[in-house]
Amino acid sequence: MKRLLNILYVIGKNRYLSLDGENVVVSERQEEIGRVPLHNIQGIVTFGYTGASPALMGVCAERNIELTFMSANGRFLARVTGEVNGNVTLRKQQYRISENEEESIKLARNFIIGKVYNSRWILERAARDYPLRVDVEKIKKKSEFLKQNLGKIRNCQNSSMLLGLEGESASVYFSVFDELILQQKEFFYFRGRNKRPPLDNVNAMLSFSYSLLAGMCGSALEGVGLDAYVGFYHTDRPGRMSLSLDMMEELRGVMADRFVLTLINKRIMRETHFIKKENGAVILNDSGRKIFLNAWQERKQEVIKHPFLNEKVEWGMVPHVQAMLLARYLRGDLDEYPPFFWK
């Protein structure tokens, strides 16, 4: 099993990355403010526009240390990666299936089954754990609706119908998401999903966590030799990691939504960690991003039992395991792609 190493997150628009021997050096206005040994990290994510030295980018590519550039708002800009892993045969099979709707729908269906199943159990768990603090009847009603939709998704034979069922299920799930917010409700409330830009604190954190998760899925897929830009559910579009978006569907609820709820309900994130811009957009400020990313890194190191492998893995390794299972399915080693079912 692949070893989970640290991700170096660099926050601050004036910070520049360079190489000094075997160390990543972080500088601000030409003054060194920190350094990290390269052998301790598997990736670098920098928020801002200052950039990195060509020497550092070259070493990162050579050692397969992924270097990702994000805007201050958490929007993906670019990344530096090393040689493509895997073999041509695997990718040719991926491309062949992506062009065949009948075969693509089998995979797309399982991605969405995983998403709706996990969404349902997030609601079920809230009703079970907090019966005196949430509207149990309302949540149970929505959970039952998702259960019925799971049956429809399993029998779905075309992408347009699947898209409709997925959208309907997401709408039902998010209609009671505010019930799951148990603390700080005057500052953290959910009135519906909004993005580009997010207009409240909860949506700002959801968008930020989805960006991080998409990056993890993209790295995991390319790590096993797949092309993260050619998907089976999301249509191909220049610059869009369609397969990464496919895979993260089943992981959104359990890896991103639950994480955001934990930050709110445990009062880790506060109202002082956000900025509201003139156009109404809400983003995390520097201190908020730092707290968020520290907690994200800690969550990735928590150990769970993988439902298909029945082995203990860290949360941060789940995208890699799912990518490995997808590659095995494409090679013909598995009869069906097994979604990640959390309960």
C-alpha cells in the first residue's frame, strides 16, 4: 500500500517557493520564513500568485512530488507533475470505455450509487445521534426518498436519466443540510448550495473542501496510471479533470461535507475566519485557511476500515484505494467497480 506522506500547504499571496539542496524554502519579500525537507512531503499546494522557482519545479517533477497552484480563493490554477505512471494498455481501455455509453453508464451508475448511499447514511446517522436536536421526522422522510432513488439509479440505463436522478438526490440531501449544523447557527447556516462565488460561510468551506478533494482524486488516478481528464460520467471539457470529478462524487459527503460539519459543530471554525467581498462572495481569510488545512491534514490521517478491502486505511488513502480498484476493474480483474460505501 502506498505510504501517506504530508502535504505542504503554503498560504499567503507574497510567498515564493525555491529549492535549497534537499529543502523547499518558503520566502516572503526575499526573506526566508521556513523550510521543509523534500523527503517528508508527497505534494505542495500553494495559494497565491507569486510562484515557484524553475529548479524546485524540476525536482518536484523528477521525484513525482505534485506541485499545485491555487488562487487565494481556492480555485485550481495549474500543477506540475512528473512522468505519467501506468501503461498504455490501461489508458487505451479507459478511452475506449469512455466513448461507449453502454459501458460508461455502468461506471457512472456506481459512482452515483456511492454518492446517494453515503448522503443517505449521513442523514441517518444525524437522526440517530442527535434525536433531540434535529427534526428526525423530516430527515427520515428525505432519507427514505434517497433510498427509493437508489433503486431507480441501479436500473438506470442512460446518462440523461442518471443526471436527473443525481441532481434530484443532491437537492433532497441539501434541503435538510442545515439541520446538521448544531452550533453557531447565527454565523453558519445553509439555505442552498451556491458557488462561483460562494455567498455564505458554509458554502465557502464546502467549495474549498471540494477543491482539495478533487486534487486528491486527480493525483490518485494518475498515480495508478489513469487519465484524470477523461471521465465516464462528467463530459470531457478542456482543462477539466472529468474522471477526478466522477470519483469524488461518492466521496463528497463522507470526506468533505462531514468534515465541514465537524469544523462548525466543534467550533474549530469561527465567523472571524471569513471575508465578505463587495460582490457578496465569501472566502476564508489567511488564518481561516490555515486552521482549515491543519484540520484537513489531521482528518486525512485518521484510520478507518475500508468497506470493500476490509482493511484499515487512512482517510487520506481512500481516493488512492478507489483509483486502484477502478484500474483493476478496467483491466478486467474485477467484475464491477466497487463504490466506497460508508456507514
